[in-house]
Amino acid sequence: MRTKDLRFWISMSVLATTATYCLFSNTGSQFVDELPWLYFVAWLAIVFSVVGKRIPAANVFKPSSLLLLYVSTFFLFGTVSYRFDLVFDTADRHSLYAFKDLGYITAYILSGFMILLAVWRVQYTKGNVRSECGAGSLPERKPTGRRRFKGVLLSVSILFLCTALKLFELSPGFLDPAAPFVVAALYLSSYSYREFPEVRIAVYALLTVVLASVFYDDRRLVAFLLFTLFFMEYSNRSGVTLSPGVLWKGVGVIVGFVALVVGMSILRGVGGFGVDSLFSALANVTDYFRMEDSLAMLFHNLEFAPTFFHTYDAVQYCIESGHYLYGETIVKVLFLLVPREAFEIKPDSMVHLYTSTLYPDYRYVGGSWVPNIFAEAYWNFGYVAGLAYLAALLWILDLIYLRQYSRLSSPSCIEGVLFLSCYYYLVFLFRGSGIDLFMYYCALSYFTCLVYRIFGEASRLGRRVRWQ
């Protein structure tokens, strides 16, 4: 048996054993205390299978493996927050201990890990990213320096325009200025990566800080941008190795990201520091960590505890009520352009249905809680059919990823940016925001890229190129 196959079957065995244990375990405080260890074992099994020196990095970043790593990591830290009382909302902590089906829900999540790992493995066995990128691809003429300069100038203009729309609240209701802002930031990042690699890290840092300063009320944008830049930097490597240099870079990125998240929280008023700019907020980061419950607030801001709790809460409610949506939140994407005034029975999103059902007062004042994609699958189809839906969805996303990955090697910078922009919103989908919003932001990204085409940056938008 080959090493890759052996690693896969060992991981599957570990996940199956852990899921079986959870299925027959008792609920209550003892099981809650065991959850961090269970998810730590699951996380190790996933990493052991999908990450390695002989596995091309591009395959590690496929949607199926990305979902596995995202959910297992967030649930690991989420369970740690409950185990060590690092929960900002104490009502959630008491509610979790009262859940009657903790073992069953955990077994459902771990079973999902097994199925997604199988999807990843089958796709990897049949054809990896490099072989797909070489099939049927055509070369494309590299844009001239003048066209590249137009792209840079257009990107800077878009950044200023979106900043003005955000600060002065001038954006029309159908347009989120964050979407074109992200496209412009990714273009400048990709341009520096290709043309000026010696200064690209400084460009990444500058764009990240600007994004955090303008959209300080949405820390997710910063997290997704940093992850997408990490993907752009490392996805073309022949394997994943944790060298000292990579580890130090990773530590630096994590420390910088945490500082930005804390600074954005301070700027929103947390702690009562009375600051009016991100730089003033960053100067108070050390004071923030001296506050009582600062670590619990950090886990809350990073969405570790809320993502874990509300996913479990949503599945627990569905188990008790026996009510399923039968695809309602999924077909909502078909009504994306239809206003609710014109079609009163337009399907609602998972976020709205969950929050309004379980937390109506919070929803009434505009708040929302977001169970992740595992909870949405269960609410729509239950245990078995929900996992089948996840497998089908990730199979399709993996296929699209395999077909479109070659855009990153295109001589046309905007080709790679279009791919990166859609990849950027994958975690948005996995987090639980819904296929409809995922498609909405991908569409905004596409139309923003069309603006670049109009200005002549790319000679042919949408052509694939041979892997170099």
C-alpha cells in the first residue's frame, strides 16, 4: 500500500472510531470537557491526510480540504473556549451543557469530516491540480506595461472610490463597496507578487491595514484577505513543509492579524478607549489584554465560540423540532435578483431563519447569529441526506477549482484576480452565509473584473493558460 493511501486509511479509521465513541457517549459536563480532545484528534487526522511533502500545495487548498481544516480548527478552539470558560456569553455556556444530543451532533460533524476527506482523496487520486491545468489550455498574450499601469491606476481609483462610499454611506443598496475594494486589493497584491516580489510583503501589509481601517466593522474581510494572500504565495509549491522560515512567517501573520482584530474591536468601542482611528486603537492593544475577560472577548471576536455553539444549537433545535427545510435556503440563490416585494414567498436565508426562530428579540434589533454550513445542511436534509448534500456540493466546488486554478499562472494579472476573488469568498460560504450571498459576491467580483477588461488590462478575460 502506498504511503498516501496508508495515511488516508489511518485518518479515516481515527475519524470513524472517534465518531462511534461520540455516538454512544453520554451528554453533560463530562462530554463537554472531552470535546477539545476529540476535535484535536480529528484535526490531527485531517492534517495527517491532506498535508504532506509529497502532496502539491494546490491540492491542500482545494475547497474540500479547506472546509475540513476550517471547521476542525474553529471547532477545536471553540471547544477549548467552553472547556476553560473563555465564553463571552455565559448564557451560551449554560445552554450547551443542557443539550441532550451532544454526542449525536459531534458524530454528525465527524461523519461529515470522513465524507469530505473521501471526496478530497477521490478527486486527488483521479487528477491533481497540476495535471488538470495542463489539459486543453491555451497561451495568452501578456499585457503590455502600459496596460499593467492602467490596471494599477484603476485599482487605486477603486480603493479611493470604495473608501468614500463606505465612509460617507453613499453606496446603493445592491452594492457592497467591500467587494470591488477586495478585487482592487487583490489586483495590487498580485501585481506586486509578479512584478516587484521584493516589496510584495510591504504591499500586502499596507493593503491589509487600509482594509481594516475602512471596514473596521467587519473583521472577516481582513481574515479572508490574509488567507487568500497566503494561498497566492504558497499554492504553487510542490509540497507543504513546515520549515523554520515558514513557521516564523506564520507566527508573524497570526500576531499581526490578532493585533488588527483587537484594534478593530477597540475602534468599534470595545473597552471604552475612546479612539477614532485604527492606529490609535493599535496603541491600546496591550491595555486591551489587561482587561478582565479579554481572552474570552478575543475568542468571541475571532468567532471560535459563536461558530461552534450556534452550529450545535441549530442542529439541536432541528433534532428536537423534527422540522426540515428541504432545500429552502439552497434554492434561495435562484431568487437572488427577485425583490421580496414582488415575490412574498421568496425563501429566507439560514441566518435569518435560525436567528428569528431561536433569538427573535435579537433579530428584531438587526442582530444575527451564523451557524456554519454543516448546520445548514442538517436543517435542510437531516443527517444522511445532509451529508450527501455536502459531499455533492464540495465535489462540484473541487471540480471547478481544478478547472480554474490555471488562471493563477495566466500572464494576464486580472485572470488570477478573478479566480482569487471567488476563492476569497469560499470561507464566507463555509462559515454559513449561504450560497446566495456567495454567488452575489462572486458576481460583484466578476463585474469589477469586467471594468478592468474595459480599461484594457486583459486582452481576453476568461481564457485558460497552460501551467508553467
